[in-house]
Amino acid sequence: MSIPYQDSGRTAQKQRTREALVDAARDLVASGETPTVEQVARQAGVSRTTAYRYFPTQRSLLTAAHPETGATTLLASEPPADPAARLDAVVAAFTELIVGTEAQQRTMLRLSLESTTAERAALPLRQGRAIGWFTEALEPLRGELTDADLHALVLAIRATVGIEALVWLIDVAGLPRADAVRLMRWSARALLAAATTAGPPPHPAT
């Protein structure tokens, strides 16, 4: 198995170079660009040849520059017991993350739409982190809902909360960002209320 360039010899210096390239890419994306490896190399003060050793393609560079959080939870250390309060806290944190990194999120969304199935699976946007966060928020419902019902509810919430929904609400519906966020939070609460009163959303088992 070949060893990645940055993992062999002078690893500390190579890590700094990689971080400089990623930071430069994030700055350029945040300014509205979809930079090439050459553009990022110039921005970071790194040679084109060196930059390609770390990121052989534009896609690999932009994927690394995605502002993905490593958080395993979006709940506070002592979260509320009420599922609705837990879900709203997670949705609030998730939407704050999305709006705060909207340019990068839009770039990753575009890449995912242009990707093959294999490429799409490797993108941070398609790693399902939000599914885990929403599932954790709704853990108190286990027992009241089956695992399949709970998963269907989480999917329904994810369909209405995320960069995809934000783009539609802003670009198509014409809502200001603050109103788009409020609507996503309302939608999540409404879906939870519907699932616990009228029944869970449909899923393949039905």
C-alpha cells in the first residue's frame, strides 16, 4: 500500500503546508470562488508542483476544505429530556453551522450533484453526520417508535433541514436567511409533532 505524501518524512512541515493549502482554499471558496489547485497554491504561497502532491485534483482539495465538524454530538453536556427541546437544539446548531459556512456548503452541494455514485459517497456532505445528530436528539422516543419508524422520521427531518433546503428557500422561494432558518426549525418541530400524534412517516417496511 502506498503511503500518502504528507505521511512520510518531515511530517510536521508537510502538515503545515497541507493546512496552509486547505486554509487558502476555504478563504477562496468563502469569497465565492471555486478555486483550482493552481489558484490555491498561489494564495498559500506554495509551488504548483507541491500543491499537486497533496491534492492531485480540484475535487480532492475542495473536499478537504469543506468545513466539516468532527463533533459526534450537537447536544449540550446536559441536554433536556424532552425530545422536542432536544431536536430544536440540534436543528438550531446545525442550521447555524450551515449558514456560517454557506459558500463552502454550496460548493460541496454542487460537487455532489456533479459526481458519480462512488465520488458522491466520499464527499463530506454525504457522510450522514446530520442523520446521527438527529437520531441522538430523538433517542427518548425509542420504545414509543420502532427503530424503522424513528429512522423514517429522522430522514423526513433531514429532508427539510440542510444546505439543500436552505438553497431552495433562499434561491427559489426568495426568503431571507433568517426566515429560512426559522422555517426549517418549524418544519422539524412539525414533523416530530405529526409523528408522535398522527403516526410516523412511511418507510420501506410498510
